[in-house]
Amino acid sequence: MSKKSLSAIPGVDTILDALDDIDCPRLLLLAIIREHLSSLRKAKSIPSFEQIAGDIRDRVAAFVRAAGARPASNANWRCSVVRSLQLSSTTMRRRWS
């Protein structure tokens, strides 16, 4: 992929600012954003910013569902998601695929 194409990939902070309404731990959101951007660097084409943000929203939702996190109370929900972050990155990649 050319440098021009790579420069079309938005930065982590830009995406993080756009997804500030997602209620999940920042570490989880950062891990998912970084993983997604890494996969975009290997892709042949770069989708629109809206598509990238939507894909990341879908990944967060899928991860939370797979982790079995239930928002019974905000503290409990955050604890269960943070515990899920202790999975190896290989396991997380398999769950997102």
C-alpha cells in the first residue's frame, strides 16, 4: 500500500474522539481501535471514516456480548469487561473474527 493510502487511515485519537459516546472501558476501546487500524494497514483499500467507526462499534458490541458482560450495574459491567481484557490477544482476535 502506498504512503498516500496509509495517510488516509485516521489516527487513534481521531477515532477515539468520534466514539466518545461508547460506554466501555477506555483500554478496551483503545485495544479494539488499534487492532482494527492494524488490519486496515494490511488491506488493499481504505473505507470511509464512517465505515471504520461503524466497524469498531460493531467489534466493541461483539466483544462485550462474547465476554458475557451484563450492565446490571455500571461497576459490575466494567469489572467483567476488564477481566475479559486479560485474554491473550490471539484469543481476542479469534473472538472478533
